[in-house]
Amino acid sequence: MTDDYTMLGISSMLHLLVDGLCMCSLFLMSSLTDYSVIFNALIIYNVLAFLTQPFTGMMADKMPHRHWLLLTSNLILTLASLATLAVALYARQSEGAILTVAILLGIGNSLFHVWGGKQTAVTTGNDMRALGIFVSTGAFGLALGMLFCSWSLLYVFLLSIVFLSALYLIRDSHSTVKQQPSAHPTLRLPLIIVAILALMAFVMMRSLAGETFSSAIARTNATVLLIGFVAMAGKMAGGWIARWLGIVPALALLLVVAPACYLARGLGMSTLLVGLFAINCTMPITLYLANVVLKGKEGLAFGLLAAALIPGYLLAMLK
């Protein structure tokens, strides 16, 4: 059990660092070029980071040695970080160079996420609590990368990613944690398709709802950090709530609290934060259900739900 928590802690911290590095790099470049260029870079990054995950997820499902995904992600993120420095020194006005960095960041991010999602699911037996902890930290990493972007932070993030990745691989090679054997889905294909589409639709609506709550909060450095922390706490708590109450009662409770907070949003920021917390609590539940539906295809399940987040992110970008 100690191995379980240690490996989960390392991969969760890696999630924070990877998302933080990507935002740090993009926001560093935002001071070097026109707004339209960095806007396009952010769009390209988000589209690649999320919409490629179904494909990289299928790779994770088929690869006998998934850690090559982590190593490749490390390499690509290192190249992206060095390319960010090269843009600052030699290509400040080069849109092509800036977009190349965004492409590298998006691909590196995608590879890391499906590795982590698949790894967490198979090493913990699809434990909702573990899934929630892994997915939660990225939200806070994004906030840190945006608010405190600096060259020193970028390379602290990068060196930490390389160190923790190496530590994970070393510990994993000596780990006594038994990975769950691959299995084929037990449901019929039409039912699998309907169930996955329903879960993706729910995730899409959750993404839009989360953006609705967070966009209603006036942005300051403190509130951006608070939003990131509340989103992280919600994702982290959701698995424990569902484990305690059961999936159906937990979803019923959360889907009452979130709309109630929206209707009472005029009462102030605290109501919005409670709504944001509640809507994020559903994330590990939907990921758990997707893994059940696509049993043995956890990488694809993770990727499909990640791709469904894009409408909310694009709405945030457009605003």
C-alpha cells in the first residue's frame, strides 16, 4: 500500500509540474509578441493537448512498455523549454517559432496525460480516489504557471519533471504493486458507444459549467490561485465522496448542489466556489465509469474524456 501512495504521489506531482511548465512557457512568450500570435498559440496548444489524447491513449493501451510515453514526453517538453528560450533570444517576432513551441508543448502534454491516466488506473484497480488525486493537481499547476511565470520557474519545473520521472521509473522497476491484467470490454459494442458518448456529453457540459462558475469570479492573482485550488480540491474529493456515498447518490447530490449554486450565484463568490467544487467532484466518477465501460482500454477512455473538455476551454479562450 505504501508503494501505491508513493507512486501516485509522484505521478500527481508530475501532473502539476507538466501543466505548470506548459502554461509558464506560453505566458513567457506572451510578453514577446502580439496578442493575436499568442492567442493562436494557446488555441493550438489546447487543441493538441486534448484532442490528440484519444490517439495517444490508444498508443498507451497497445504499448507493452508504457513508460516510453513518459520518457518521450520528457524529451519533447525539454525541447519545448529550450525552444522557448530560443524564441526569447533570437525569434521574438517569429510566429512560426512560437507556434512550434505550442505544438511541442501540446504533444508532450498529451503523451504525459495518457501515460498517467492509464498508469493510475491499472496500478490501483481503477480506484476512484486515486483517479481523482491524479487528475486534480493539473488545475493548480495551470494557475501557478500562469501567475508566476519566469525563466527560473520554467527550468525549475523542467528539472523537477526529469528528476521525478526518473524516480518514478526507478521505483516502478522495484515496485511490488501488481498491475491489473488487460481485459476486453464486457459490454456489447452498441452499448459501449452509447455509454461513452453519454459520458463525453456529460464531461462537455461539466466543462462548460465549470467555466461558467469560474468566469463569474473577478480575476486577481489571489482569485486565480483560489479557483485553481478549489478545482483541484473538488477533483480530489470526488472519488472519496463517491466511495463513501456510492456513485448514484454522490452524483445526485452533486448535481443538486451545482445548479443550486448557479441559481444563487448573486449571493457572492463563496457560492460560485461551492458550485465549482461540486462540479469538479464529478470528474473522477466519470473517469471511473469510462474505465469500466472500456475495460482494458483505460488510455482511450482517459483520452476521450479529455477531448470532451475542449468546448469549455475554447469558450474560456474566446472570452
